[in-house]
Amino acid sequence: RTRPAADRQLRDVLLGVLRSDDNAGVRRRALSVLQEMAPDPAIRAALIEVLLHDANPGLRVAAVNALQAYGRTAGAVDEETLRRLEQRLTREDNDFIRLRSEAWLEEVRFQ
């Protein structure tokens, strides 16, 4: 088992890769590894960022699936983030992503 500082360091590197790597496959792998880590607000924030901004629909699907898997374990989502997600969903052209995201938002609102 690694030390907590090493875990945070690894998490931070993976979050950076998820947010900025040009290769969608590399971003997807970073997302997969992050999903295996203990849920925390920084990871959830990055997943929401992917859902809001990533051009790759496969990554957006993976992000919303990960968010649903987290459930309540990463804490509450602030109202501003929920509002931004709702606005983004009005422009989402992928029906699957929109429906899954809407379902997740409903779960979050009623927790």
C-alpha cells in the first residue's frame, strides 16, 4: 500500500492528464485509474469537468457512469455546478449522455 502523500500525488498527476492530454485514449485510461481510487471531491470535480467540456462522447459517457457509481460517497455537489451541468445538457446532442446525466442530476438533487 502506498503512502497517502503518494496517493495524492498520483491522483493529482492523473487529474492533470484527464484534464489536458491531447490523446483521448490516454485521458480514458487516466479516468479508469481514478475510478479505482477512493472517491473524493477533486476526482468528482474532474469527472464533472469532463462531462461539461470533453469533446469525446466516450469520455463523457465514462464520466457520467463514474459519477453515478460514486453516488453520495464524494459529498454534496454545489448548486452552481448543478446549474452549469443542466445548462450543458440542453446542448448535449448525444441522447444517451443527456439521459444518463439527467438521471444522475436527479439522484444528486434528492440525496
